Amino acid sequence: MLAVLSIAGCAGNALVLCVFTRRKDSLVSTVYIISLAVVDFITCLVIVPFTIYMEHGNFCISSDAVCKVLTVFISSPLKLPLHDPIEIHCY
């Protein structure tokens, strides 16, 4: 089910990005929609497949770097584009 949602999310957000990036107006609402579509596209492209992998792999991540990157994406996907400070704790 997650794979279907990931594929549908990627396709839908790609469509939104294609439509809204071709518009020549630079309204705040257009920029907001594009930034939301980018964050959601990255989430569907990166986070959902990692979640599927972790559910089938007994939630075991062998690399500290992968654990930290995954923690950043899962816990604060909206903070990353805004460059807010993010504290990462990986156990």
C-alpha cells in the first residue's frame, strides 16, 4: 500500500511541479505551492521507500550516516528547506 501511495505521490507532485513552474507569475501562493510540492515529492521519493525498507528489514540501519539522514527527513521534512537548526540523535 505504501508503494502505491509513494508512486501516486511522486506522479501527482511531478504534475504540480510541471504546471506551476511553467507559470511566469511569481506570486507568493505559487512559490508556496511549488515549495510544498518539492518537499512532498522528496518525501514520497526518499522517506516512503526507506520506511518500506525498514518495515521489511526489522527496523535495522547499519550505517550512522544513513540513520542521521533518515532521521532528518522523517522528523522534520518542512524544516530542512527553511534552514532551521535541526538536532539529530541517533541511537
